[in-house]
Amino acid sequence: DDHAAFRVLWQDLALALAAVRDGAPGDWPRIAALAGAFIARHADHLRLEDGLLFPAAAEGLDEAALAAMGHEMASRRRPA
């Protein structure tokens, strides 16, 4: 659910920032709200991953599986 929410929040934020880049005055309260929502949800998500998911994965997966998981996660962070 978090990843789907990140995509929606980022899409909305990117559109708002692109409008500013292209010369629009910018809806700064909306931009701040979108950025704040993205940052807060991401921080919560990282706490969950770091505190629960990664320790469980480290116990149950071999090195090759952990490396594959890391590569898959990194690929989601590359620009399309």
C-alpha cells in the first residue's frame, strides 16, 4: 500500500513542481502539504522496513536472494 501511495503522492507533487518550473506561480500550501505527506509516509515506511522486514529477510534469505532484493529496490529508484 505504501508504494502505491508513494506513486500517487509523487505524481501529484511532480506535476505541481513542474508547473512552477514552467513558470506558474505555484500553489505553495499544496506543494508543502504533498511534500510533507510524502516525507511522513516514507519515514514511517523506512522504520517498518528497517525494523521488521530487513531483519526477517536477513534471517531467512541467502546472500544471492538478498542481493536480488537490493537490486530490485534500487531499480525502483532509477528514473524511468
